[in-house]
Amino acid sequence: MSDCLFCKIVAGKIPSTKVYEDEFVYAFLDIAPQAPFHAVIIPKEHIGSADEITAQNSILIAKVFEAVAKIAKSENLEKGYRVVNNCGEDGGQTVHHIHFHLLARRNLAWPPG
Ligand code: AMP
Ligand code: ZN
């Protein structure tokens, strides 16, 4: 089995608090929340980072954003939210399975630090 933390979460080998799941996507609460609502949304299939998005797998990224809209409705985030992808060392990526942070329920500063 892959040594990837988020692949293990998808497989249920590491516990998580699920907020959404479908055939292609899994979403769970971040263990170190940066906002009152902070979910991590991932394609179930392993893609290492935004740098590895291709014409063959980009449908999975579209599925992630379909999930964002569904979660925003189910969590009543009508005041707004931010979707963040950290890519690579300078981008602050620590888990090398592409993921999108969904942050909400506070006023989010812009530009980010
Ligand atoms: P990044 O720094 O963009 O790679 O984001 C990785 C995120 O995964 C961080 O916000 C971590 O808090 C979060 N994280 C790491 N391990 C877990 C876990 N076991 N369950 C939930 N979130 C996690
Ligand atoms: Zn993975």
C-alpha cells in the first residue's frame, strides 16, 4: 500500500472526520484548523500536487470543485469561503497528495501571507 497519508485516510487506515464523499472525492476536517470551518478536499486517486494535473486526470479536479459547491451548501457557507491549494516547497505543501483547503466562518485576509 502507498505510504501516502491521504491515501491512507481515503482507505480508512487513518481516522478522519468525513464531511463529504462520492465516487471520486473525499473531504474531511483538517486536524489543525486555520478557520472555524476548515475542510480538506481530495481526489480519492493519488495525484501528488497541482504540478501533476494533466489532461488525463483533470476531471478529478473538476469533481473536487463540484464537491466544494455541495459542501458550501450543506454547511451553509453562504457568507463566503476560500479554497486554497498549496503546491511545492514555497507553496507550503506538506502532504504530497493534492488537496484543497476549504476555509470559512471568519473574515479571511487578502492577500494571504
Ligand atoms: P498542506 O500544508 O497544504 O500540505 O496541508 C496539509 C494539511 O493536512 C494541513 O492543514 C494539516 O493540518 C492537515 N493534516 C495533516 N494530517 C492530518 C490528518 N491526519 N487529519 C486531518 N488533517 C490532517
Ligand atoms: Zn495519496
